[in-house]
Amino acid sequence: MGDQELISKIEQAATLADLQAIAEHLRQVAPITPDVQNALLQKLITTNADSRTQLEQAKAALAEIKATYSPTEWVSATEYAKQFGLGSRMVVTNWIARGVIPPDCVREIPEWGTRLVRAIPYEPRKYDNKK
């Protein structure tokens, strides 16, 4: 693989796997030319800047979620099950699906891939089994 082709691969690398493949190739080639070294340095600089930007965005989103949803008032299904002795988060999930926990007491948090439940006691419907 020539320098220009290698530099092009470095510039187009979008994933960790891409960079690992380039690193493996570079381990087999010696010495690395100044042009390739410069391309690697530029890729590291831009990747680092992109990572910092994404980290700051994630921190801001997390701070907004924490400010909006107090951890004492809103909890995950797993935490709710622990706090109220329900055995597992599946009980909470089923209660949400069945409407035992009202929709206004459930918040979807797409940034976390989860939902929060208002941390207050709910009771499943009582059924009269006597006939």
C-alpha cells in the first residue's frame, strides 16, 4: 500500500476498527514516512476534538436530565422495584404496560435508553376472586 493510499485510508477512517486495521498495517511497514506521520497526527487531533465535543454534549444532556428529574422523585424501573420490594424490574414494566402506573408517572429518557418512574407507591388492581 502506497503512502497516498494509506493517507487516504487514515483520513477516511471513521471507526475504531478502521484505525486498528491501519495500525496493524503500520506495524508491518517500516519506516513510516513523514507524510503518513502527519496524516496520523491530523487524524488524532480531529478525533480527539470530536470526542471532546461529544463528551461535552453528553455531560450537558446528563445535567439537563438530572435537573429535570430529581433522583429522589424519579427512579429507574430496577431502582423502583428495589425501593418498593417488588422482586424485579419486570413487575414495574408490566405495571406500566397494564396502566397500574399511570402514563403521567412515567418518563421516557431516550438519551439513556430507559424510562423513569415517579417514586411513589402504586397498587395493582384488586380482583374479587369470590363467586
